[in-house]
Amino acid sequence: MESFFNMIRNTGFRRGPDRLVAGIAGSVARSLSANVWLVRLLFLLSFLLPVVGLGLYLLVWVLTPWQDGSIPLERMLENQRRSQH
């Protein structure tokens, strides 16, 4: 599992420091060289699609590293593993 999270870190995709909510739209906008507000609008419109919009956003949210390289899903799994021991 560690190699999976390292692969995600190696993409260079990070949550933006100038985030409005979770930093996903800002990161996507930066990587595509697009206007951040346009990307935010597209994300909001995607929420009109019941499972696809919100489900995909949540998936990206748990897998996108913070600026320090930590990944929310990885941290959740580590905390769960620690609490079991």
C-alpha cells in the first residue's frame, strides 16, 4: 500500500495553498493552467450528477496530498492501524 501512496506523491499533484475549501479545484486549475474560478464552477456543476460529482470529488479529496506530502487516506489508515494495536 505504501508504494501506491508514494506513486500518488510522485505525480507532483498537491492541494493548493490558496484553497477555498479543500484545495482540489485550485490544484486541478494549476496543473491544467486554467482559471481557478472556472474549475471551481465546473466542480460545483458536477455535483448535480448525483454519484459522479460528489463521489469523484471525495475520492480525489482522500487521495490528494497536502503541501507536506501527507495523504488523508494514508493518515486515516495509519490511525486505524494504531488504534487496533
